[in-house]
Amino acid sequence: MIPNELKNDLRLKWSRMKDCMAKANMDACLLSSEVNLYYMTGLIYSGYFYLPVNGEPWFLVKRPNGLSGERVEYIRKPEDIPSLLMERGIRMPKRLALEADELTYNEYERLRKVFQPEECGNATTLTRTLRRIKTPWEIGQLRLSARKHELTYKEIPECFRPGMTDLEFQYEIERRMRQNGSIGLFRAFGPNMDIFMGSVLAGENAETPSPFDFALGGAGMGPSCPLGANGTPLTEGTAVMVDMAGNYTAYITDMTRVFSVGKLPEEAYRAHQVALDITCEIERVARPGTACSELYHIAAGIAKKEGLEANFMGTKQQAKFVGHGIGLQINELPVLTPRSKEELLPDMVFALEPKFVIPGVGAVGIENSFLVTKSGLEKLTLAEEEILPLR
């Protein structure tokens, strides 16, 4: 069942997960969410991944038919699991970690009754903490996504035609994404994160607040998905911010670039340069041990010094972060907020996105994906960073 190229990577993840469970005083974990199954097995299936703190993992499958391998067992329902494990001499856990932040209440209660542990822990917290630190294979996958992400962004000017709306422009970018290998699916953690392949913000729409938890908003196509492009005409003097997903492998890179229809007001170019300056300063100071809150305060401090505090990360609604972890989901740990208690660690990968909104013009700024190395940061996304004219 385990893909050959992933055997070493998965064993490293299992070992790290066991260490996390031991520190949390858990005897075992049971995972069933798609992201965590893929993380632990290299596959997505309907069923469960059971990992005892002492022992080998078990792959408990409901669908699809045809999976085979060591410790792969088919079950019809979770109630089958205890007897299956006991028949193989595996003691039931007294302390079991379940995905408390991802399961429905009914599923959580069902699993708790099935295993009847003395104590339940939160496997969501464990896995999200674990997934902060990327394995060498994961870093390789992020590099692959970054190269294809860059390829699509180089083609963006070719997508523009005079008279377009932001939606028509986004449709063409999405087509290029798929042609260049995008899997299409944009995975995010938590509620209020539904979006289709990314966001294009043009003109005044960049000021529109959204209930969704992204750096900037936009009205979207309607109340059912109030985020991003809304049909704004791409007219002379409009800034167009493109923030489309780098989901060319299961691991997502994040990159934002800005384009202009004709010439923008000088204020927009100045604000964009401030965003580049923020990025350069954070690249200069960030290294393992740097507090994530410090990085936020550096960004906000430069924005304030340049008289752009009211435009930083929005106008009518300002995001209170300037970066976030990326990986299998677009919003992993760490998060660069003013009150974060986290520090950068080697092999974290995060997106840094200092952005400004200029009323009547649109959004400007930059977003890149960075790998934390032993000595600093390595930029993974390498496309042109200046504002590029569309005509």
C-alpha cells in the first residue's frame, strides 16, 4: 500500500508522531481526515490510520477496494476496529488522540464509545504541530510546486485582453494553471476558507471586506462565496493583484504578484516598494529562534514609518497577520501575528505577504514562500516582483 518512494519519508513522520504522542502522554492516535491520511500514508482513502506509541501503524480501509500491503485491513465500520486489533495482540489504548477539531460531534462521540479510552487527546493539535516541520521529501515537493507556480505566473500577461473583467482574467489564469499541472483542489484548514483556486483583486473591489479569513477580501461572485473577483472591469489605472494557488503537487506554495492596466498613480508604486522593503528586512533578520510576533511588528513598523499604516493589510478591514505556514493546506502553522508565541524552526515553510490597499486603485504588495534554513531564509518562489504592466 505504501508507495516505494515514500517509505523512508513516512517512517520519519511516524517516528516524529510517536514522539509527539509520548510528550502528550497519549498511547495511540486514530486519524481519518484526508489531509492527515495523506500525510501519514501517501494516499487518501476512506477509513482510519491507527498508530500506537509503541508498535507499527495499521491501515484500516473502508474504500476503495484493492489496497493491499502489510497491516492493511478492511473494515465495514469503526466498531470493527477493537476486535481486529485485539485478535492481533494489540492492547486497547487508555489514552487515545482523536481529531477533535476536524471530526463531527457525532463521529467523535462514536469513536470515543468504540474505543472507550480513559482519556481522549486532540490529534488535530498534534498533527498540525508536527506538520510545521517539513521532511526532506516534503521540501522537494514544495520546490516542484514553486517551479510550476512560477511558470504559470510568467504566462499571466498573455492572459489579458483589453475590455476584460477580473473574472474573465481569472478564468484564463485558471486554464493556464490546469495546463501546467495544477491539481485544482485548494485545501485549507477550518471554516470560512472556501475559495476556488485562488483570488484576483482589481480596483475598488480590493477594499471590500470579506467574512473569510484571508489577508484581503473582495466581494466575490455572490453571497455564497464572498471573496475575490466580482466582475470589476480592468480599466486604465487599475491595479490587479493575483494570488492563485501553487497546488501543483499535494504541497501548496503561495505567491502573489501585482499587474497594472496602464500606468498606476505614484502612491501605488511607492506602497509596492515598501512591501518589497518589508520582505527584504524580514529576509535579513529571520532565522531559527526568531519570534513570529517580531516579524509581524517589523512589517507593521515599516508600514507605519512610511505613513501607510491605514493601508496595511486592508483599509476597511485589516488582517492582523502578515504571513502563515503552508504545506498540505494553505494555512498551516506558524502564523505571523502580533501575539504569536511561536518561533521559527529549521525546515518550517511559510508565506510572507505584506500588502497594501490604495483606495480607488487596488491592492499592491508581494507574497512569497520561504523555507527556514539553519542560517536564515531561502525564497522558494522566484517570479518577477515588480508591478508588471498588462499593456
